[in-house]
Amino acid sequence: MPRIEEAIVVPLSAVETWELMRNLELRPSWDVTILQVSRHTVGSSDDTLRLYYTAPLFLGLNWSWEGEYISYQPPYRTAVRMHRGSFLRPFKRLVGTWILESIGEVTQVRIIVSFEPRLPLPFLGKIMGYRMRRLLGRSLLALR
């Protein structure tokens, strides 16, 4: 499964950076990989949170997916795994992880994305990885 990692230093504390990153209203303004995101509880347990994303695909098309937390350790680490996706989803499997590390008065933010393309075509993973790396870089620059 391809794994992409990008990092940047943000001139905020880890707590401030965490709050900025987890603010769902602000998220589409810096994260170019999504258009919308919302968080809802599922079932009778308040502990089961799901995230619902709408993301750009290509040529004006979008795709949707539902994610579940597999790690949630504020303000330093979170990971979300795709639970299910729409028909037009590009991934068979997808996991996104944020890791924040305090470095004095600033914070290093690492975003790691592991994925498996939905279609098992030669070189598709490398093409998708290249595009994902560019999108993550743009998102982190916008976050800073």
C-alpha cells in the first residue's frame, strides 16, 4: 500500500494547531483534498464518531466517503480510516494520519496518507501517490 508523508513547521503551539486543524468549518479553507466535512455520532453509543467527506476527483466530479477514527490522541495524533466510499471513489483503502510535535514555541505537522488504488492498474499507485504528495504539500502550505 503506497504511503505518502509531508511535513511543515507551523508558528503556533500544538494545542493551537490542533484546534485549527480540527475545526471543520475552517478545514476546507486550507485542506485542498476536501470540499466539505462533517462529524456525527453513529448508533446509540456517543463514542462512535464518523466523519463524512466530499472530495474533488477530477473534471469537476466529486466523491464522498465516510471515515472512522482509528486513533484519537489530542493534541498530538489522529488517524481516520475510510469506512466506505461512493461509487466514484478512487481508493480501495485509505488512511490519513496527523502527527503534531511541539518544537519550542512552534509545531511540526506531519500528514501521512496510506492508500490502495481501487483499480489494480500498473503504475496507478505511483501516479496517485505523486498527485497526493502535491495536494498534501499545498494543504500544509495553506495551513501555515
